[in-house]
Amino acid sequence: MSKPVITSQSIASPPPDEVRQAPALSVEVSGIRLAHPVLAAPGPLGFGREAQSVTDLRAFSGFITKSITVEPREGNPHPHMARTDGGYLNSLGLPNPGLGGFVTRLLPYLRTLGIPIIVSAAGESVAEFATLVGWLSREPGVSAVELNVSCPNVEAGMAFGVDAALTSELVASMRRITPLPLWVKLTPNVTDIVPIARAAQDAGADALSVANTLTGMAIDIRTRRPKLGAGSGGLSGPAIRPVAVYLTWQVARHCTIPVIGTGGIATAEDALEFLIAGARAVAVGTAIIDDPTAASGIRGGLERYLAEHGLESITEVTGTLVSRS
């Protein structure tokens, strides 16, 4: 089944002459046309509305929501976040209003942004994912569904994304349910990410997000207690970028579907590392905490890079890593 091309637009449109002269940042991911490669990653931006007074959401080429579950979730006990030397640890526990609350209260606002909306879905069983994907497939304004395979499979006793067979079963089941593009967000907390990425691709995934947060812990030495209410959490920010770039390179050279690189991206130089490693697009999250204008800054930096290197399109950068050997 052919997929429609969905176009994103920027609210800050330069004059026609400048558009013709500017380097082309447009990319396509699983049939979704993005005005530039910088997506909003799940995390600090929540479901959009809570961040609209802080950052210009339309500066992103597309918006990936926080994960939604079938039933509402309050999340983990506070504190939810702890700053580290290289970023943040967070343990939110997927707080969200559930599928019904998302569709009735949150999705209507997201539709007004005028950019592609990719909804992250999280379930503890194939049946829960099926409920989410089936319902979202009927909702106007949903451009793609991202499967958060870091979720624990209560039936198997492990996260979907740490096992190739579980990942394959989940993706194949969702592929039969929806005509929408399926993105799979891979976890870095595995021995070898490549077999899992290939299993997702072979089962029908249209794109791969690389990667989720790394599991970590921070301890308050005065109280001898974890700094997070849930004990451990996910590490994001600059500290994980070299790991995420490596994983992006590994997945991109073993898979043929688009890769969305994510992890510690705060500047155009950071984004370019992922693109050169093989990513088609990047997703920015934690950087927004310290710099709400990060998306615009990265986009501008990418335009300057293309101009300085005499390139006509950002696609000329993707996957151009040169071996030192």
C-alpha cells in the first residue's frame, strides 16, 4: 500500500528569492515529507501544549509525542529528574491521560501545529499495542505511530526491545493492523542492537529511532538515597551522544529503512554527526531544557554547513562517513 506524502511547514517563511537560494533541508522519512531534519523528541516537550509558551513547536519539522498507554498513568514517584554532569536522569514512568484522554484533549491541539505528528505508543502486551495502534490509525492528524519497545512485556517478563523475536512479533502484528508508517524506537540497553533493528525492519517497520535513554542512577551521598523517586532512570543529554552516534552508524549500515538519530543533540554540529553516520533525520529533546530555541539554531547551522561546503541538499550528507583505514 502506497503511503501519502505529508508535508510540514515552517511558520517563518522567507521571501521567495531566499527560498530558491537557500540550501535544501527537506527530507523524507517513510513517506512523510519534512521541511528539515530536526524533529521534536519525546520528553521535555510532553504533548506540546505544556511547552508552547516556552518554545516554538513549529520550529521543528515534526513532533513525536511522549508515549501514551491504553489506560491513564500517573507515573513514578517524585523526584522525576536529576541533573548530571552530562545531562539529565529522568524516571517519569510514562505519565499520560490514556488513549481516550489523548484523542479527546491532546490530539486536537497537536493538529493545529501544521507539522507531522508521530504518536509514541507503549504497551505491556501485543494486545495493548494493538488497541493503541488500531485506534490511532483512524484518527485524522496522526502521520505515523512510533512503537516504544522499551516497555516491559508482562507475558514474557522482559522488554520487547531487548529480544529480536519479541520485537519481530510485535512489529509484524502492528503491521497487519495499520496502513500508517510504523517507527520503532530501539533501546540502547542491549548487547547488540543490530539483530533487533533488522528484526524490526524485516517485520515491516518503516523507520527506526536510535536510540532511547541509557539506564543509570544518581545517589545523594548525604541521605544515601537515589536522587530519583523510582531509584534508577534514563540518562539523556550530551553524555550519551557518542553512544547514540555509534548505534546510529551500526543500525544505518545494516538496515535499509530510514534511521532517526537521537541522543544529546544540542547544536548543528551534533546533528551532523548523526546525519554523517547515516541518520535521515534527528530528534531533539533534552537540549530544549537549557535552550528553548535549539531547533531553530540547529536548522540555521545546517543551512550554513551546506552553504560553506557547496552542497545543494542535506541528503548529500547522510551516510557519508569516511573510514580512517
